[in-house]
Amino acid sequence: MKTKAAVAWQAGKPLTIETVDLAGPRTGEVMVGIKATGICHTDYYTLSGADPEGAFPAILGHEGAGIVVEVGPGVSSLRPGDHVIPLYTPECRECKFCLSRKTNLCQKIRSTQGRGLMPDGTSRFSIDGRPILHYMGTSTFANHIVAPEISLAKIRPDAPFDKVCYIGCGVTTGVGAVLFSARVEAGANVVIFGLGGIGLNVAQGARMVGANRIIGVDLNRDREAMARKFGVTDFLNPREIEAAGGNIVDAIIAVTDGGADYSFECIGSTKTMRQSLECCHKGWGRSIIIGVAEAGAEISTRPFQLVTGRKWEGSAFGGARGRTDVPKIVDWYMEGKLRIDDLITHTLSLDQINHGFDLMKRGESIRSVVVF
Ligand code: NAD
Ligand code: DAO
Ligand code: ZN
Ligand code: ZN
């Protein structure tokens, strides 16, 4: 079939809207009509050329929601009409990683997904016979996609696509990091570095579990009002603290009577990753790295920070097992336990998608959503 998509032809160039050929689903695959997609920092990271796995031409996008149109042979858990959220972290429930119960990083289709291909090593997208690569197993900047069954979470049919698409990455990454990766307990002191599309969701996750102080750190003072709405109790701007002769780590240690029980780095800077570890409480504080740093970057600290009980960890897709946990997160939103609407600051059409990237680069949006 023919469908419309925003195609990334090469790194650093704007996307162009094209009519794309999409081949039907093969064994274990499902065709989905995408109804809405968020634009995430990671799409920009790949488009900029900084992503070592980034390959072109490709159809980016990994934060979508839509409706099953057709299922291929052997598909048993989905049928046409089901509402779904595509998963860049699949859940096969049978690989060593899934069976370990220690990680959400299913590896069943990792090697082909990382090369922009379906599990059989080919692409379903093409233009004039030239293959166009998939992206993160999702490619939600296309009006229709084909994805593996294990990369689709079935969600309730009354959830609005233009809001719950954000659960495909940002909401789950932030809220999940608190609930599934760190398992923050009520009464804990939480520090969040970076109050953007991910950090604000860490904040609402921390509020959900009954954290005590939720300290938000951001250079952009405009983020304070929104952060307070999402649970941040204290806002710290490192530039203002430095201008007054202090430093952010000492400021956090002072506010928390010794340091954070949990800190979350939601920026992707190795400098703030170090601060995120060193602001942790001696003996037990845990620093969870969510931000993705530039390729080849390295982190450092004095090893004595670890000897004295601070822990450095990471979280991908919030530690969520997508097919199991994403439907629950959609329920939490529908039950009013999570807020999404305020975070979606811009709603755009597909042909405005490059404007969505510009808003994100200028720090003017939290989330832009493209509606098909
Ligand atoms: P964003 O741009 O919306 O937010 C980043 C925030 O950090 C902004 O508010 C900015 O003002 C602030 N900031 C920048 N430099 C700072 C500094 N030195 N000190 C304090 N604040 C600073 O980005 P986002 O969409 O929230 O994504 C954050 C990171 O998370 C990115 O690196 C992204 O690639 C990554 N990410 C990780 C996962 C995962 O599963 N681990 C998933 C999605 C995104
Ligand atoms: O299993 O090796 C692997 C890759 C897992 C990918 C997890 C991606 C998390 C960070 C990237 C940001 C996603 C939007
Ligand atoms: Zn994302
Ligand atoms: Zn698996």
C-alpha cells in the first residue's frame, strides 16, 4: 500500500514528506495505522548524525499510538481494530533477557532492529523500489507501519491517541525509572537533573510514590512553574548557585540533610551525570542515569564515592516491560493518576514536523505531537 511519511534522507537535513510504499506484514508482523506520534529528543539525536547507530534514509519516530490494520501469519495476540502503542524495547517473553526477570532489555530482535530492518533482515518501506530503513522498530513518523507483534502493546480503546502516544517513550521512561528501575519508596528525597520531557515525568512518578522532597535542577528558569505542577518541591538553578559562589552538589546536600536518596540524570551530559552521583547520600544514595550522552563520551568520579556506598545505575525505557507495563500506564492516565495533557505543548500536522524539531531545539516545547 501507499502511505505518507516524513523521511530522513541524510543526517542534519530536514525531513521531507513523501508517499512511501509499505509492504504487508509477514509472519509474526502487524500493520498499524499510526494516529499520533510525539517528537522526542532521541529522534533529533539520530537526525543530527550524532547517533552511532543512525542510518539513512530512514523513517524516524518512536513515540506513537495507532490501530491494527492487518496481521500477518502466526500473529495470535492482536487483531485488526486493536489499539496499540509501538515499543522500541520489545517484550518477547522467551529470550534469556526476558526470562531473567532482571531486565526489560529484550534481545530477541535487537540486531536487526539496530540496523533499521525487520527481523527477517529486510525493510517493508520503499520509494521507487529503493528501500527506506525502519527506526527503533517503530518508525512512527509514518501514517502506516509494519512492526513485529512483540513490539506492540495492546491498550484500551478509549484512550486518546494524541495523548497516550507520549507513553511510547517519555512518560514511561520517566515514571518507569522511578517505579520499575529505582523502586523509590515513600518518604525518599529525590533529585532530578533536567526538567524536560523526561525529567517532568520522573517528577510525577516521584510524587505518585509519595516522595518527600523532589528537587528539580535546570538551567532554564522557565521550567520551574511546570516542574512545580508536576511535583517538584524545590527548584535549583546551577548557574545562579555558581554565580553566588556555590556549587550544585553542595546545595543539594544541604537541602537534603546529607544527600539524595535517589537522583535521576535526565539531560545526557557527563558533567551532570557526575553531579548526579556525587549529590547522593553517603552509604545508600542511588544515581540513575537516563540521559543519553554523545557517542564515545565517558563518565568519571573518584572511586571513593562508590566505596562509600553511592551507586551508579541506568534505566532504559523506564525499566518497563512494554507489553505488560505500557497498558497499565495507559490505565493510570485514564484513571487520572498521571497527567499528560499539560506536557503536550504543541499539536502539529505531519507537514509541520520540522517545526516540531525546531521548537524542541529552542527549548520552547515540552512535547510536540503530530496528529495524522
Ligand atoms: P529535554 O531537552 O526536553 O530536557 C533536558 C532539560 O535539561 C532541559 O530543560 C534543559 O534546560 C536542561 N539542561 C540542559 N543542560 C543542563 C545542565 N547542564 N544543567 C541543568 N539542566 C540542564 O530532553 P528530554 O526529552 O527530557 O531527554 C533527556 C535525555 O533523556 C536525553 O538525553 C534523551 O536522549 C534521554 N532519553 C533517554 C531514554 C532512556 O530510556 N534512557 C529515553 C528517552 C530519552
Ligand atoms: O538492548 O542494547 C539494547 C538497546 C536498548 C535500547 C534502549 C534505548 C534507551 C535509550 C535510548 C533512548 C530511547 C528513546
Ligand atoms: Zn524518546
Ligand atoms: Zn525477549
